[in-house]
Amino acid sequence: MENQSGLLGGQVRFAEVIRWSVPRGRLVAHGLWYEICTPGSSMIRFEGPISLFKLAVMYNHASLSSGGQPLANFYVAQLPIADLPPNLQAALAPPHVVLNAGKGDVYGGSLWMGLTPTKTSWHRDPNPNILSQSVGSKLVRMMPPRSGERVFHDVHSRLGTRNFNSRFRGMELLDGPEATALDDAVWGPDADQMPEMVEATLNPDESLFIPKGWWHSVKSLNPGTAFNGLLNVSVNYWFR
């Protein structure tokens, strides 16, 4: 969750909701913890029961209805479907088009839930990927492997980064100097001069095929800051 001073009042009230709505034993059992990911970063990472996100959605619904300040930039990123309760796993079973693609080996799937705005910076996956939108809308920009790699290396050259690896990415996709520089390159005005850049808009019940090795960046589609804090949900499946 991005720690913005403008949201501090809302976060304090939300903390009170958590204190009284979630049994303390459950918080301890799930090992709720906080850590600052990077010195000087605005990103706070925490782990806890999925009910915390439900409470955040409820809080925002009440806040937006009353003209209050909603929580924003709250992202449950890449939650493995295999870690969800059985009924949710069944509801998020891979579609037939995925089961019948390639060798039919669906080796992983993830749930992405956030309170807008949300984003994932420029990266690539080692296998083909289907991204399906459930709630809200998202923008996706993609490039073929060689062109996307060139964008990645150009950004790191400007940053003066050493010993970087384009295959193994972590929290730097969500926050920090690398994420900011990659977002500027991919979503800034200069991206219009990249002929191989492809853009797609995903609305509810729409899916996008991302070929193996294609570089891509994903962000929630927001009409403006007045619409921050809205629920946005997508699911993806990796297969071979």
C-alpha cells in the first residue's frame, strides 16, 4: 500500500476497523507484518488474511459514498490461485482455451486485486500467459522479446545499474527508481515513437494472450484521481 500523507486520516480510521473487525488470533496466525521495501520508498509491504482486503473494499465503498478520502494504491499482487480456499479455486479454474493450448500444462495461476490506481512495470514471463479481466479495466502495453529487451537495457544504462538480470524480477516491478524509469519509457510520450509497441484495453470478461517472452506492462484504467480507490481484479494463467 502506498503511504501517502494525504491518506493518513483514512488509514488511521481503517486501522481502527481492522482492530475491531478481525480476531487478534487470526492476525497472529497469519503472521501479519510490515516492512519498508526500499529505503526512501513509498511502498509498504504487508501480509495478512485476505479478509483485510475485503475490509478495505468495504471501507472505500462507505468512504466514496460519503464523499470521503478512499484508500488507494492497495495491491494484492500475484496471489497464487493454489493458495485460495477450494471454492475460490473452483471459481477461478482455467478456461478451456487455456487447457487446450500448447501441451495443456497449466502450471500456475494468480489473482491480482487492487484498489486503483495499480500498476506492474515492464517485465517478461518465461511461458505463454492469458490475462483475464474480472472487475474494472486495465491497459496493457507489449513488445516482442528483442525490442522489449532493448527498452529494458536502455533504461538500466541511463540508471547506471550494474549486474541486473531481466529474467528475475521482484518488488522492483512495483516501486522504486527502476519501476519509475521503466514506466516513463513505456507509458511516456516517447513510447508513441516505438513502432512495435502494442496497446490493448481489457474490460470485464475480456482476455489477452501474452506470447512467451513478450515484454509487457499493466496498469489500471482510471478516468482520473476522482475515481481512485475503485476495485480492480484480474486473473492470469501460465501454461506450456
